[in-house]
Amino acid sequence: MNLQVADQRPALTMAIALAKEEHDPQLPQWETDLARMVAEITRKFHASLTMEGVRQGLTTTIGILDLGLYHASDGAVDPAIFLATLRRDGIKGLSKAGIDLAKLCASLPATDFFPIQGEPVPEGDSARDLLLGAIHGGGGYPSLATKIGQRRQVRREIELAQWMLAHSSVGRVIQRNVEGTVGELPTAEDLHWYVLTREAGIPERRLPKGLERLIHLPPKVWSEAKERYDAFVARIPPTLQGGLLYRGESWFERFVLRVEPIAKAKEKKTRTATTA
């Protein structure tokens, strides 16, 4: 029985090891560029060129280059792709790719807070904090890539809320009375909820109170609501409809449940018991 052990080495180490096996002529240049980058990163992120500072600077440098290498391989552990990317982009190109990932993440919304009345949007982590968090927090590329994916979804939700606000009659009602509809500091999810429940024609008395979001509807009301919901969603631009999906489920599937009347449910249970 053969046991396969995952390679825990940094992606840069794998690429350099393979380059040495192949006697790559660019090795001296990479070593020179890497030494310069370590000195630059140490000064920029770790203040001084002390022994401890340089040690941290080396860890940060390798972490940044690993972000660039794993981005090129879509997260796969593949020394051949790592070396091909290093040959193509060099140390400087990989450094830029890794830092650009952190900048991309920082440019995306960290929360779905929705400033309808011009309120300042809360600032998220800086690109520097995101970069150091991914490298020294132990998450590396997977954690940063996951965060980018989550924030892209948040951006889709915000853009969808903006569309709803401008292109639905319910959205116009919200704009006339923000606090009385979605509250003083709404999120994109709050706005989705308010617009979609009303566009689907769900009776007010059937909406849950407080923080509860699950809606229970009898079959006939559920079918009518689903039809109206689908008609409204069909009007939304395809590029924005992803803002209604979560793990493959639509907003309606997640929040609107079809329930049978108690009498019919009891009858069905009795009939099943009798048959058994």
C-alpha cells in the first residue's frame, strides 16, 4: 500500500528545486532578485534589517511569491506550473501578482451595508493587513481566494439591491421612506427581502416578525408567490441574478416554504400509517 504525503513546501521552494534539477540558467538572477525583495519587504513591512526583521521579511516575501504562484495554478500544487510561471514572470512579476490579489480583495466590499442616503461605507481591512493576514495567519492563498470570492458575491448583492431600488415600484417606495421600510442602516439583504416579498405578493400577515426570515405559505399562496417571484426575477439583468443565489439555491427556495394545512397533513399522516 503506497501512502501519498502532500508536499508542504512553499510553492517557491518547489519551483526552485525543480529549476535546480533542470539546471535553469535563470537561477542566479532569481537569487539576486529574491535577496533584493527580502530587503525591500523587510524595510516596508517589518521596520528594520535586524536578524529577526530579515527572518520575518523572508517569510513575508516567500508568502507573497506563493500567492502569485498559486494564483497561476488556480490553487493546485503543481511544481511544473510553478516553475513555468517563475520563468515567465520572474520574481518581480510574481511579487506584483501576489500584492495585486490583496489589493483586489481590499477593493471589494467587506460587508453588504447599503448606504441609501449617502451614509459613509465602513472601511474594510487594508491591502497590507489582508496580505499579512493571509501569509502569517496560516491561511495562505486559499484563505485570500475564499475571501475574494465571498466579497465578489457581496458586491453582486449590493449591485442587485441598487438595481431593485431603481427598477421596481417597491424600490421607489423604499426611497420615499427608508426608515419605515428597510430601517435606518439597511444591508443589501434587507433590501432584497423587502422588495422580493412584496413583488411576490406575499400577504403582510404571513411575513414573520422580528429577525425571523422563514416564510411559511399554504400551497395555493406559495404557487402564486412563486409565479410572481419568477416573473420579477426574469426582469433582472442576467449579470445581477447571481446576487440571489447562495450555494446553488435561489432566494425563494431558501426563504419561502410550502406547508400543507394541518388537517390535510394529519390526513396524509394517517393514510400513510394505515398503508404501512
